[in-house]
Amino acid sequence: MTACTPPSPTTGHGNDAGREKDGTNADPPSRDRGESGASGASGASGEYAYDSRGGGPGGSTGGDEPPAPGCVITADGAYAARLALDGESWFPERWTLDGHEPYAVPLPGNQPEEPGTEVLPMTDGRVLIHRVAGDLHLFSLLYPTGPGTGELPLGAVECADPTTRMRLLPPSPCGERAYALALSRTATAVWLVAGGTFGPELVAQLPGRCSGGVWLDATGRLLALDQESGGRTKSVAVDLEQGGAVSPLLQIADDSNDRVLLADPDSGLLLIRSDAPSPGHDRLGWGVLGSTLPVRFPECLRVPEGHRVTPFAIQPGQILTPESCAVALRVDGPRGSWVGVWRPAARRVLHLPAPDGWLTGAGLWSREGVLQLPYATGVVRCGVARVGVPWVEEPEEGPEESPSREGAGPSGTGTSGAAPSAAVPVDAPPVDTPPVDAPAVDAQSASAPPVGAEPSVPVVARPVPLQQAPLEGRVPEEVAVG
């Protein structure tokens, strides 16, 4: 794979007004260009998986990659981007989320986009777009320029092997850089495709095929990847500032498949998927980055056959208290997709009906614990539903409820056997949260500096590998693996 030099900047629709550094001042357009792949109130809008070229609507999920969300949101929650639909034509769309009301800005080019095109928002208001033309993967930054769309080409990565897949990684925590993962038959490469000096730059190479892609720190230095080797998958940490140095991260048992799904730098909370406690069947569990505490697999996170649970957002700001972090879950089943919320300190999952037109799998938490879910319908083209979660006091003792084996859905029983809870308005009285005993975490190994510390340089936590521990002798409601 080789990088190609970017051409000179261009603008779409014949608009040569030049590049706008920050598109945040552009007014929302008055022209309605239609809604993204999900019309009406079915809630299926934007549900798509990566295709064989690397991502976007219309493909099928390959391997163990989770379903792609309906839109991509920056780490700070200021912007989102998605591929929207106008009739039969796809075009990029940027959402501004940090104002009084969200609004969308369409960013169409000179011609419709291919269904497999990927988009990713940057914190300066521009949108990175990844297009495929033959063996070239082309990257550009889009920005509004009055009536048209400006485009700044960043260059291309040439993949001579037709079997190589390339896809964008989730937005970097810093918001100023963007990375892509290129998967060939025997190796995986990490490319810096935006924010570099001279176009796409190769920053890391790993043997074997890698999936996933989770940021472990607040600076975008440490990246967790799920590396396949010898027929098994283990999570490793890649240091992008040390030439792609690789260190073990999640290795529970020699014959288990262990993947990191989500991480929160503030608390160190990790959400994982592994078949270690139930060989042949994946279980959802949690652990703490930078701690020697064991990984736990709560019984309430088990799902009936034919269902899948994927975490997509963790509440930020819970410094050194991972058990109190709220986690949003995407639940997929025969009856559709809906939202689950859970905390490690809880013994059950609360099931919430998703808003009509939810951009499935997309959302974020505020520090105050309000869940924000983007949606688009035939009436509202750009909306965010804000949901306060009705947390319930948990008993101090007693076994955890077993999951229901019956079909689950937004109007039926959920994965824990409980009926979906109604959404609580954000202006409702606050719900008291029961105190939890924060786990003992060494401040020097945690993902945030001690309270009161003022480091002159960013503190980067080195991941502590979650090593093998016996599976016997554990309490039935919570299997602990270390």
C-alpha cells in the first residue's frame, strides 16, 4: 500500500469561494434534501454495515464487526456526520449538536456518493469523506461554502491487493486527526488520513487481521485493536506515538476470543466481549483499564438466542469510579432495535423505547447522565431526544435476575426479563443514585491524573493486561475472570 499526493483544493457545485476554515457559521439550509435511509418512524434509519470495500450503507457485517451506527459523533459531542438519502441519491450531511437546537447542513458534491462511502466529523466543523475508486482509497475534507460544498483533497492510499479492506476508525478523542484501518490477508495497517503533514501517513503495521478500534486515552495516542492470530482473537494496545508499539491488553484464556468494544478514559471502564466463561458463546463483560481487578460477566447482560447487545456510549466524567458509569446499549433482535441502559453497579438492564427515526446505534451521554439519541423522521430532519434514566435502588444482597429466554422487543420483555421503561423527561426531578464503593485503583495507573494534580504534559495510562484467572468458585450471578 502506498500513499498518493493530494491534489489542489476544489469546491463543489462550481463554487470557487475558497475554503472556509470553520463551517460552524453556516446557516442551516432552507432546502429539504430528504431524510437518510430511514423514512417514516420505523427507527431503522441509517442502519447499515460495512461492505467489502470498507463501510457504508448496503453491505453486510463481516466477521465480528458490530453493526455500523446510523451516524458518527465527535468525541466531544459537538458534531455528527452521516450519509443521507435524497430520493435515490446519497450525500454527506453534517449535524451541529452543541447549540441550543441541533441542525443539519447538507454537503453534496458534484455527483451522488456511492452507498459504501464513509463520513466522519471533525471538531472544526469539517467532515472527512472516504471514497473508493478502483484500488485507490480517496480522502477529502468537506465544508459548507454558502450555496455549495467546498472540498479539500487530502490524498489517497493505493491498495494493489483487491482483497484489502479499508475503513475509518472512530473519531479520535482530540478531534483533529482521523485514522483508517487497512486489512490485507496477513497484516493490518493503521493510516493517519487527516491531520498529518503530507497527506496519508502509515503510522503502524501489525501482523494478522485486526478488527475493532477503541481509543483508550483522551489524547488519541493508545488504540485498542482485536488481533487475530492462530485462530484466536485477542485485544492489544497500539501506541501510535511510539511507532505502533504493540502490548497485550485483553488475554483471558489461551483458547478464548477476547475483544474490547468500548472504553472510557475518565473512569477506565472497559466493555468487552469474550467466550471465556461460556466456550462457544460470546458474553458481554466489563473491566477496568489500568487495574488488576478481574473482568466480570454480569448475568443481566446475557441475551436470548437471536439477539445481540452492543455498547455504544459510556457516561464521561466519572473519575476513578467505573462502577457508577452509565452505559448505553444497542439491542438488536427479531422485533427490531431498541436502547438498553446499564451500570456496572446495577443488576439489571433497563430497556427504553428508541425515538422514532433513531439513527440506530448512535448516541452519547452528558456528564450529568442524560442520554442523547439523534433521530430523523419525515417531519424532523435533525433531532436529538434527551432521556433521563430512571435508575432504581439495587438490593445489597440477593442473586441477580436471570435473563428471559422469550423473544424481546421494544414492546415486550427485554434481555433481562423486564419490560421497557418509559423515557423520563430531562426536566423531571433528579433521581437519587445509590452510592457505590469505588474500586481501589492506583492513581498512577489510572487513565486520569489524581485530583488536584496539574501535569505539564498529558498523562497516558499504560494498559494493564487482564490476565487469565480460574473460572471456578465464582458467584453464579457474576463470573469474574482476570
